[in-house]
Amino acid sequence: MTLTKLVSSLKRVATPSLLALMLVSGGQAVIGVETAQAQEAQKKKRATKKVESVNAKNAKVFEKAQEAFEAENYAEVERLLAKLSGENKLNNIERSYVANYRGNICFSQDNLSCALREFKKITDAGSEGISESFYNQMLYVVAQVLFSQEKYREALRYAQTWFKTQEDPSADAYLLIGQAHYMLKDYNKALPNVQKGIDKYIALGSVPKESWLNLLSNIYRQKNQFNKMLPVVKELVKHYPKKTYLTTLAGIYNELDDQTKMTAMYQAMYDQNLLSSESEVVTLASLLMSKESPYQASQVMKKGLDSGVVKKVLKNYRIYSQSLYAAREYEAALKPLETAAGMSSDGKLYSQLGQSYIALNRWSEAEKALTKAINKGKLKDGGQALISKGLTQFEQKKFKSAEATFKSAVRYEKVSGTATNWIKYVNAEVRRLKELDAPIQAIDTSVEPLKS
């Protein structure tokens, strides 16, 4: 291997491992590494600096170390590097290559602290005698390792130093800086960098990376700028269609108080069998109720309860029964309503059950349900519950019970007048029925006819 090829291969030692280094934020891979060759192309116009050479004797040791590294024989690499460092006075570029090898060994063994220590030996020693592209790449490497260790402020310092070395910073470069500011919760500084990186990528005719759009979306979320977040999430839906982006889009419509579009999004996902969790199904049912589509809401709840996706608990039975009641499906509402009423700590659902029975003219069952409602209490309108109960008793001709119930209702100011009128009506009905039941006196028909 010639000295030129050796130096070139040493530059590439970092590349395979670093391409595997993905900074993770919220489960999203963020930035890949720009190669030394690409950096070199960006700096052709810069002034040439003096680069030290590798001693011919040391070059042979580096050759063997390279072969051992490629064979993943790291113990042999360490032995060769230790021998090299112990027997020779190394110049800056040779020391940098030793640190680079050791850093990559540490990295291959998932020892980031060790890798960072070795890579920093290169950056902290300065660029004297080292090729500019190699030194700048190491700045980038250190920044990325610091990111992975969540040392964002220090990572930003290295990243900004590296950024200044770029004549025409790439989209990746802007995203790196933007990501650093984001992790430091400086969203105002993160936004222009991330947006610039995405714009540069689009200008090349490429679709922005999913992680980049996610980052931009999250920045707008943190700034509560949902109107600006909306088009970004639409791009995610368009280029990376996933359920999570559809639900995010629906959530944005909710933040923008556009319930119609939010409902449409959930309905579309439901039609495509994408709503798989209880919360999602119940949310759709609630949205349909708010859009005055109670029957559709009841069908969504029924399917969820029957399939087991929606748990058979009070809050769900409440929604199911109320949707049926609102849709005037009184008969169908009875069973789930009674189940929910039995689970509830107040009498509100029993009151509603009583009203359902009244609508079906099932007076006895209505009376029982309303009695339970009144006994449980915590009613929104206790007086009206008494009026309804009195009605059921009246229809069953339980006049004394009805009168007593209406007298209890008189105490409630809101229905006092109605209750008083009902008492009068009950008494009048009792008198009327007594009169109808009274025996009719016999009429004497043996009277002689009048003479003309």
C-alpha cells in the first residue's frame, strides 16, 4: 500500500462507523455524516495549508493496523498502536491517526465515552499539520458523539465550529445546528436552521427526510404555531403515509377548532380500519355526537364494545346509551343505559332510563327507574324527576302516590307551578272517576202519558 493510499484509507476509517451513528430524539434518526471526500470538494478554493507526512517506518505499522482493523482484530490494532507510540516520537498527524483508530475501536465496542476521549485528542490538539478535511470531519464526529450522550450545549459548540468551516453548508449541516438548538429548547434559533436545511434539500429536487419534517413539525408544536405545523404534517402524510401522522393531523384540526375536519379525519381512518385503540374509537363516537350524528356514534360504540376494543365500563356504556337515546332509539338504548345506570354513583342515568321507558309508555318500569334515580340523587333537575315519576304513577292510576309525589315536587321552585297544576288535575280526575262510578238512580217509567 502506498503512503497516499494509506492516508486515504485512514481518513475513511471513521466513515463506516460514523454512518451508523444516528442521533436520536423522540425516536427519530436525525443526521448522517458528510464524508471527508465531500468536504474536500467543498474546500478546493481555500488556501492550501502544509500537511505533515507519515514517517515511512510508521506507515508500515499503520498498514498492519489497517489490516487488523478491517479484520476486526482490535487487540492486534491496540498492540501495534502501543508499540508505535512507545518506540517513536510521533508528529501531529500520526498522533491523530492513532487517536482515530482507538476512537473507532471504542466506537465499535459501543464505548462512546472512550471514543469521545480519543476523538477529542485530535480536535483539541489543533489542526496544525493535519489535512483540513480530516480535522473538520473530526469536529463533526465529536459533535455527533456529544449529541448521543445528550451533551447538547457542548455538541452545539463543536457543531458551530465545524459549520464555520463549510463554504456552502449542506442541508445536513443546517439540520445539525437546528437539532442542537431544539434539544436545548431554543426553538426560535432551531427553526430557521431546520427550515433552511429542508429548503436546500427541496431545491435539489429531493423529498425532505422524514426525520427532518418531524423535527420541523415538533418545533412548530412547541411554539404553539399549529397553523404552520399543519402543512408540514400534510407533507409527512403525503410522502410518509402512517397512521401516526393522520392522528397528528386530526389533533391539529382540534387545536385549530375545526371539529368538522377532525371528525372527517377520524371517520376516514375508521373506514380504513385504522382505529385500533379504545381511546381512538371513543373519540370518534364523541366527535360524531358533537356533530349531531348520534346514530352513527352509537354504531361505532356498539362495534367497539362487541369486538372488545372498547372496554365495558361506565363511561363507555354512558356514551353508547346516550348516543342511542339522542338518536331516539329508545328500545335499543334500554339495556346499555340500565347497565351504565347500575354502575354510576349518581341517579342521572336512571333518570334518563326512566325517560326512555316513558317514551315507550312502559309506565311501571319507568317508575322504578325514576325511583332509583331519586334515591341515588345528585340529579341535575330533581324536581323534574319527581314530575316524571308522578306522571308514571298517574298513568298507572296510582292517584294517591302520584299526588304525594307531586306534592314533593312543589318544593322545587323551577317546577312548583307545574306540580301544583298536576295536583289539581289528579284530584279532578279522582272526582271524575268517582262520579262515573256512582250508581245511577232508577227512573220511574210508570207515569201515565199526558192527555192532549
